[in-house]
Amino acid sequence: MNRTPRQHPRFRAALPVVLKPLELEVPLRGHTSDISAGGLYVEMAFTQAVATKVDITLWVGETKIRAKGIVVSNHPAFGNGVKFTELAEGDRTQLNRLLHTLGLQALCVKAPAQDAELQQARR
């Protein structure tokens, strides 16, 4: 099976998120396992069918990021992959700040391993 490369880099992050399917009255709560500029993966027990349209509220500390999205993957009793379809400019800015911070953290985590590899190669 050929996989197409991802359009945006993904970053691991456990953030509280609420999905509100447009046809349901009750919001569904979960946590992200990863996030990108294009969407997120939400770990939750009650998953939604692929193509379900959802309102998304993502919490980063006290900051709320709101978006609209569509479910693109469904893993029953585990979670949903959701693609962002609409983000207001302010929400996009907040998301980009979050991704920038996560990217810097990822570099810091990788740096010691890369240093060790360089030291090993120099021997």
C-alpha cells in the first residue's frame, strides 16, 4: 500500500479537546494524541463515523482554539482523526504558536540523541 506523505508535520501533545458533532446535542470530550496545522487525533471512547462534521474546541492552558472539522479516520473505542476545515485567523495564529512551541520542544528532545550520534561518529 502506498502512503502519501503528510502535508503538515505532526507533534505529540495531550491537550483537552471537545468535539461537537453537528447532529448531536452532547459534546464529546477527549484528549489529543497528536496535532498538526491540518488536524488532530483525538483519543476518546465514543468515536464518530468518517465524514462526520464537528465543531472543535481545543484547550491550551487558559487559551481556547476553536475550529470546524471533519472526521477522516475512525478507530472504534480508541479515537478519531479530524481534519481542520475552518479556522478563524485568531485561532490559526494561536494554533501556529502552539505548533511552533511543540516543534522547539521536539528539537530539544532530539538534540541530545543527535549529539551522542555525532560523538560516536567522531570516535
